[in-house]
Amino acid sequence: MKTSLAALTLVLMSASALAQTVPEPVPVNEIFTAEQIGHGLSKPTPEAGKTAASPQNAPQDDGQWTMPSKNYASTRYSSLNELTPATVKQLQPLLSFSLGVNKGQEAAPIVADNTMYVVTAYPNYVYALDLAKPGAPLKWKFAPRPIPASQGVACCDVVNRGGSVDKGKYIFNTLDGQTIALDVKTGKPLWRTQLGNINVGESITMAPVVADGRVYVGNSGGELGVRGWVIALDEDSGKLLWKAYNTGPDKDVLIGGQFKPYYTSAKGTDLGVKTWPPDAWKIGGGNMWGWMTYDAELHTLYHGTGNPGPWNADQRPGDNKWTAGIFARDPGDGTAHWFYQFTPHDEHDYDGINEQILLDMPFGGSMHKVLVHLDRNGYVYVIDRTNGEVLSADPFGPVNSTKGVDLRTGRPIINPEKQTKLGETVRNICPTASGAKDWQPSSFSPRTGLLYIPHENMCMDWMNEQVNYIVGTPYVGALVHMKPGPGGNRGAVTAWDPVQRKPVWSIKENFPVWSGTVVTGGDLVFYGTMDGWFKAANARTGEILWKYKVDSGIIGQPISYKGPDGHQYIAVLSGVGGWSGAIVSGPVDPRDGSAALGMINVMSDLPKYTTAGGTLYVFALPH
Amino acid sequence: MSSRFLTNCMIAAALLSPLAGCGHAGHSGDAVAAAAQAGTEGVIDSALAPGLNHTAITTDPRAAAYYDNAEAVNEGKRLFAQYNCSGCHSNGGGGMGPSLMDSEWIYGGRLEQIHQSLVEGRPNGMPSWGGKIPDKQLWEISAYVRSLSLPQTLAAQNGPTPSQTPAPVPRSADQDTGWAPPPGTTNDYGATTLGPHE
């Protein structure tokens, strides 16, 4: 017994030396409390009205799921209520369908006219399944054949975040930078438009937004010195209507007389040039690879902007506009209306591309048209979407890189102790580079008034390194090692009250929760875990009511829809990967903690829990 | 030095800050000539050699100078970071590109095979650097990459970042003749079962 214990200790020690064990969590006293750094312009006034999305942005639920965000408000709320805390215990898998691709599957299945559409990670197959027939047989499969070399410019696995169905078309993007519209009946392309160039490092992973006769697309490449842009295409022809860059002179950013930012720091001429060293804006990132939202009520397009490049902030003194912030634009011509920068001069890879949820919400005694944004930098922002004013900003994850948001200037209060340095490792920075939350979208229930946030609890050590720009190659310049946040659970699902500005409940998960959430009319929240569990929680209490183990970890977006038989169905893709799952889906070695941009240091144990896969699962009650 | 090389080298230099060396004309000229010669036979990537009972290998005489050469691996390590190889392959563990510190080689792990991958690029995302980075530097990077999975280099790791002191590549590391049956098996392609006996 004694001998074997000694041997075990020896094994553990040698594993530790090779970074194969997960580091110790950051102590809780390293981070700030919500009371210390949360700020609002006014005290909560819930009596002023009920929080809900407007009918223009969240029309009455037809039981379909035609866009990843469910509706323009991006609530990801399904009103179906056959599944309840009582009935969910009988939920069963109805069918599974192999996607034929064992990479990170981040897409939402789409349901329209009794057909389900799924787009996979590279090579971006699209499947159409007939829900009206037993076993949902394949109607067609489309293989767009993106150029294989595009895998070499995808920063964080070869993912795809989904497509949308509108007017008889399924519209999606490919890793090598195409937007393609397929005829939903035949699976044949109606048009395909090449938007990105892999030889300058561009790729596309985001889900296009289709609204108002236009298709809105943005590029990826923030780790390769790619200049970020957003494009609108004509929905019928695929022809370019407008293109707005997220760095550079005002004429490129489509900033003109209509531009009325709320805060002084965004006012001036050509700030997209002046807030950078000479010409650095040309290779400065600010990519739009996450969520855009079309506001059908205010006829406005909102989109975030990604991290500035390179990660080494010493090489780009200045605010680095218009990166790590959010634009409101005219969807017709792209003209900017306002901009707000979550993280000026980002030093920690805090992209601003997470979801915006459009709500009517009581604040300061009256109802406001707000967008709620859960940023990588760790704050829940409630922003007046008519003018870009921040009404409140509260931490929802571990934060010490800033000491709150100054609501007079809109700027985060920098914590100098966690500023990154050239050649010197700064330890225990929270949140980590992938954020208190990454792209994985939250949901909102009008029944509970709560947001359901899938998120991370991770921190990091960071050292800046000088980096050269070589076109088409990574432009990062940082040695990063991630670690668990306080408590050691690397992920959580938190129910957040945006009016009271505080959490109601939180479910701790061992791994970062990299799947989206969906909330239903039966007060259930569904989400998946990276170790392969698909779970249903009580939306009011956070109690786990049901779970099912699938073939591989889940990082996709679950949906809820009404089948041809009138019953409620739940669907999700398995297939672990993405940045956090690269240790399983990519040929990555756990002995290098700095691998996959420092993510491997905190995820080296994932291969013990799951393997690569890629499967569509559909669940229903027995009937 | 061909004019094409000069042009590409200038492009590379223009892209790099601080300026990377472009190698000496004599070296580059030799390299181009040798590459042309090696190109007639190519570098074998596959362990499948129809009709043979062992793996066929090619040896590139240019590789010889980079074995048992501490300066080459150290210089290769510096260049690996300078040319952003580390952006995809990290400190050997991979990320956007595959790990280089394990024993799996998609396109071959001999020094000349690694060099060939750098020169030609590979279809799933490895850029081609032939003519863009001086050939001597490509050999030095190859030597560093070959060193990453050496037991000596792995043993020198201390902490969550792989070894920063890569071991020189011993000539013996690439002297096996490629694929052979695993230890403990019998190399008897003519095996048949006799019996069962009464």
C-alpha cells in the first residue's frame, strides 16, 4: 500500500512537470466582488414594467427555429411547454445522425417547414433532414468543398456557428470565406459569393444574419493581423451592397454625419487611424466573427468588434478604435449610428463579439429599449440601444483586470497590476483570454425575466513577446497559460436578473460551458457540457432535472421546436472542439501548456472525459 | 541566386520587422542548385513502398550539416518564433497547426522530410516557404522541429512550457530505415499455420 502510494505520487509529480495536470485555481481573494465593481446609473426599479422582447423582434412563436438566435431579439426562447419540470424526466433520444466530421460543432440546427438543416465544421457539409418521415431521412447533402488550406488560418478549430432559412434559402458561410445560399428544396446553390481571402489570413466562422432582404457577414482573423469588416449582401443575388471596416479612416468605417456616439472618447475624426501607431490599423484586427443582431423595431444593425492585433498591446499604444466594442449601423447602407468600446486598448484578448439580446426593460423608473451584452471582459452590459449609453455594468464572472466600468466616461477602470508587460509574466489575470464567456450564446425567458448565461470561470498568466507581422500567419505575441478561476470549476451556467443586476442561481460545471442555452415555455433550460452531458435544468431554481450522455462533448447551440405531429422536440449537435476543445479535436500535445494560445494548460485533462465526435441528437417525450 | 529568389527574399524582408537576414548569396545559390538536384528524386513521405518489405527512404546530402549541430537548433528556435511558426505550433504543442513534439508525423519526421514540408507547404494549411525564407534558415528551423520530439529535449522540460534548450539532432536519430515490424514481432512474411497436429 505504502509503495503504491509513493509510486502514485511520483507519477503525479512527473505529470505536473509536464503540464498534464490542471493548475491550481486562482485564490478567491484575487478577484473583485460584484459589490466592489458593479455599477448602475440608477437603483433597480422593477415596478416600472415587465422585461420582454418587443413583438417586432420576437414575434409569436410559430414552433420553428429559422435562425440560430431564434428571433431578431436573440432570446433563444421557445414558448413550447409540453416539456415541464414534471415531464422532462421522461425525455428520450429519438434519433441521432452522424455529421461525418469529428471537429468542434458549434452550429444551431435550423427547423423550417418540417425540415431540419445542419451545417458542420469544416468541410462545412450541409444536411437537410425530412422531419415528416420516420427517422428523419436525408433530403439532400451539400458539400461546398472549401479549400483545405483554410484550416491553416482558423485560429481556434475549424468551427461554423450556423446558417439561417429565409425565403426558401438556407444561407451559411464557409471556412474559406464564402457566403452561400442554397435552394431549400434541392440543396443546389442559388448564389455563392467569395468574401474572404485566406492568403491574408481571412476565414469566416460566424452565422450570417438574414434580415430585411440582406445578408450580414463578418470575417475572422483577429489572431492573424486581419483587418475586420462587416458586409451586407443582397439576399436574392448575393451581390455586395456595402462593406464597413472596423479600423481605419472614417470613410472606410462608414462614419459620417449620422454618427452620434454617446461618450466623448468615441468622438473625433478618423479615430480608427489616430488611435494606432502609424499604419497599425491596417493589420489591427477588430474582426466580426460572433453575433450580429438586426433590430426590426428600430431598423438598426448591432455588431461587436473583435480583439485588436497583435495580442501584445505594447506594439499598439492607443485606444485601437474601433476594436473590442459595438457598433449600431443603418442596415441599408452600413452608416454608423453609434459606437461603444467595451475594452479600449485591449491587453487580454477581450473580443466584443458576444451576443446582444434586445429587450424592453425597466430602468430608472421607466421602460428602456436596451441591448444586453455579456462581454468577454466579464461584465453584463445593459445599454440603451437608441443611443449607446451604458445603463449598468456588473461582473458575472471572475474579474480583476478592471475595477468596474466608469459610467460617466463609459471606460473600464484599469487595474494596473494586471496590465500585460513585455518579457514579464503577469499572473492570475481574470478573466482569461477566452473571457468570462466566449461566443456561446445566452437565452432569455420572458416568463422568468432571467438571462441564462453559459460561461467560463478561468484566469491566466500572460507575457508579451515581440512579434513580426508576416501576412497570412499568426500575429499574436503573447505567451499565455490559462488556469481555473476561484473554486476550480472551470464553467458555470448562471441565471441572471438584468433588472436587479444580480445572479439568481448558478450551476457549477467542471469544464467551461461552451454550448449555448435554450429556455422554454415549460421553464426548462437546456445546455451541454464539454464532457458530453446534455442537461435540462429548472429555469427558476437551477435544479438539474434530466441529463443524457452523448458520444462527444457538446459545444453547439440547442434548440426547441414543434414537430409535424405537434409535439415538442429538443435538438443539439455534439462534437467537442473549438478553442477550448482543441486538446481533443486537434492534434495538440498536453505537455505544452502554451499550446492553442494557452488553453491547453487548463484543458489538458479533457481527453480523459471525451473523444472527438459529431452527431445530431433529437429528443422527445415518448408518444 | 536566381532573380526570383531575390525578389521573394525582398518581399519577406519587407514584411519582417525587425529585418530578417536573407542569407548569403553563396549559401542560397548552393541551396537552389541542391534543391534542383534533390527535386529530381523528391523526398519520400510515405511508408508504403509497393513491392518492398521495408520502407524506402531518400537522403538529402544537404541535411548532413544540420545533424549534431547545436548552433543549428538554437538558431532554428529563434527563427521558429521570428517567422511566426510558433503562432500555429506554439512551443511544439500545436494549436492552429499540429503538435511537433509527439512522435506522429503526417508528412514524415526525418530532417529532409521536415525541410520538404517547409519548402512545399502542405494542403491542410501549412504555408509554403520555399523561396520566401532563405534555405539555410529553413534547414535550421527543420533541425529545431526535429529536436522537439527528441527524448533529450523532452527530458529538459521543466514546467508548463516545453524545453527552451533544444538538444542537437544526433545523426543516429534519423538512421533507422523507416518502418519495421514493432519490437517483439517476427519479421516473417511467409508465415503459415501448420497443423493443428494430432
